[in-house]
Amino acid sequence: QVVLHERGGGLVQTGGSLRLSCEASDRSLMEYHVAWFRQAPGKEREMVARITVGGTAHYGDFVKGRFIISREHAKTTVALQMDSLKVEDTAVYYCAARYRALSDWDSWGQGTQVTVSS
């Protein structure tokens, strides 16, 4: 497992943008598959986006081209650029990692709050 930290949450108006970043406290994330999940009050956790070690990105259907997940800083961090934010994007966003592609997401960050106001 790896200790993860998220940064970049906050309050933004509808249509605005936020950039989240995920980093590990003691190692690079370049050898880990990384994902962003979110959980809104009263709702189940859902996957927002994930990126493979090789850099292939996958997104939840609700993203619809608004978000981009990427590896940065020599692949030591993983960012989630969120544009055209909607009120329904309000949630706690979590970074998760796994070493093997088909294993469980076994490393999780503490989460960062994203609030989109109308």
C-alpha cells in the first residue's frame, strides 16, 4: 500500500474549474494505476477517472469530456483537471491506487471536498 494525499479541492461556481492532484508521501506514483473516485452525501462512491501505468485514461460516463486525468511531474503525481463543473459534481473526491491492474484499489487518500455552487 501507499499513503496518498489529495490537494486542490474547494468552492467554485457552476461552469468553473478546479484542478486536483494526488501524490504519494514516500514514493512516485509512476508504477501505480491511479484513480479518482467521488462520493456525494447519500450516494454511493463512483469512479470519476482512472489512468493506467502506461497512461491510458478511462472516465465515468457522467464526465462527458469535462475532466482530464493525467500524470505529471515526471509521473510522480496524478492530476484531475475538472472543467465545466456542475452542481451535481459536488462531492468528496478521493485518490486511489493499486499496483496491479486487476487488483483492488487498496490505497486511498483522505479525500478533498469539491463544492460547486449555482
